[in-house]
Amino acid sequence: MFHRLKKIFAIDRRILSFSDSRRIAVVIAFLAVVFLLVVRFILYETISLPWFKLLGMATALWVFLFLGAYYLIERFIYDRIRVIYKSIHRLKVDKNIQPRHVIKATSIADVQREVEEWSTEYNAEMDQLRSLENYRREYIGNISHELKTPIFNIQGYISTLLDGGLEDKGINRSYLVKADKSISRMIAIIDDLETISQLESNQLTIKSERFDIITLAREIMESLEMKAKERNSTIYFGREYDKPIFVMADRLRISQVFSNLTENAIKYGSGKDGRVKVGFYDMDEVLLIEVTDNGPGISQHDLPRIFERFYRTDKSRSRQEGGTGLGLAIVKHIIEAHKQSVSARSTLGVGTTFSFTLKKA
């Protein structure tokens, strides 16, 4: 932006420098003193004053001329770029919506500093806007792709039934069941999107309460036991927990977090002899909860992005499993809404561990 201003207004950056203005004033004052001394010598052919008086007079004259020249140069250049500064200042005021109508700069150095600060802010904002635009484009494309699959499935099932399949007892009920599953998936996607939107806009209130996290974990594990058996998986605690462990959090939302992480571990864990381990670790003021599977693992390339909306490490397999692609994004938002942290670590061929913290009660 600063270089753009230089091109438009033909302002050399060195002219805006406080030190350069001072150097110009020094040179002008020195030349003026030399000129006056030369003129006096020419007119009077000799200078009768003692050398020290002459030196003092020249020094005083130089100081006077330096201050005058420096002031005039500063005012001259400042007046020329004042219009530019007003425009930039007005843009900053409008952008920040602040009641700043008084120009605070008192020198060229102040103007230069504000122009450079504004240029830095402008470039940072442009980078952020470009990043958001890319994210928005990718996000809209993902939503459309996720919704397109169940919609096309429903359309195909209904078209088949209308073309005569409704009277065929061999397929009519089967196709209706499949259409119902696709509708359920669409509803799940919309519900998850609504949950994330509420979490991001702080519309979803976190209702903290004191509860036993061990009891909650057992409830989730029992509810997913049938699904685990279907996939030859076992859910278990890392060790026996005889005493309750109390935390302060929103029980309903933490239940959602546990369900998402445990169900993911079952779905994407090992297809044979799958093991899902749940562990709790005391970390002074917080409790660390871990859900570990012995699945194929996640590559280091994909690991930083797994909490993004709709991001899938294996797109074809994920859609076959029927997930919405929003589960981990919801987990991240819920934990961050509790002012806590969530992370993941993984080794290919060994398994994946998801960890999050909760405040102890």
C-alpha cells in the first residue's frame, strides 16, 4: 500500500524521513553561513573580527538558520502529504467505527509511522480475507457434496417405486427403508450444522454442573456395546475406577463428545479384534480424558485438519459408514466452549488417541 501511495503521489520515502529533513536543514544552514561569510569578505575584503568571535557568530547564525530551515522543510512536506494522511485516517476511522476525528500526527515521522501501520494492518486483513474466502468456498462445496448424496439416493428410490416398484413386494419396503435412512442422514447433517453454528455464535449456552465422569462414560460405553460387537470391537477402561471422578461441565454436551469420539473409534478402528480404551488422568486442576483405538491410524499430513468441518482422511470409507463429517468439529467446539483443549495423536498401523481436558470439581 505504501509503495502504491508513492506511485500515485510521487512521494519518495526518504523525503518522509525525519533524519533526512534534518540533514537537508543542516546542509542549507551550512551553505547559508558560508555564503554570508564569503559575501562579507568580498564586500569588506577582510574580516577584522577575532577568530573565536567569528566562530561564535557563525555558529549562532548556523543554529538560527538550521532551525528555520528545518521548520520550513517539515511544514512544507507535511502540508503536501496532509491530504493523504487525512484520507488514510478517515479510512481507519470508518473501518474501526471509532469516534476519532482529530488528526493526532504532529510531524512527518508520525505520518510515516501511521501509513506503515495502516499498510501492515491492511495486508494482514487482506490475507485473512483470502483465507476466509478459500475456507468459505471449500465449506460450501463440502455441504453441497454431503447433501447431494442422500438427496440423489432418495430420488432414485422414489423414482423406482413410482415406476412400478411400489407394487413389487420384493423391493417396495426395502427401498422405503433405504430412503428413510438417507433422510435420517440429511437430518443429522442439518442438526450438526445447527449445533456448530450455535457454538460458534455463542448462542448455545454451556450449563456447567458437577457430575461423575466415570458414570457418564459407562453409560456411553453401554449404549454403544451392540455397535461394538457388530464390528468385533471391545470397549473398556484402561484400569478399574472404584471411586467417582467429579468434573464441572455441561453433562449433555460432554455426553455428545464421548459419544462422537467412542463411536469414531469403533467405526474406524481395527476391523478385526478392535479395542477402544477409555482412560482418565489427573492433571492437577484439570482431568485428561483419552479415547484410544487400535485402528490403521491417521497420517501426519491429515492430523492437523481432522477437526475441520467435513474433512475426511478416507472420503469413500467415511461416507459408507454414514457419518456426517461434522462429529470432530462439534467435539472441538464443545470443548473450546468449556475453555478447555482437545487434541489428537496417531501412528500409522498402531492407532489413534483423542484427548480432551475438563475442569475438576
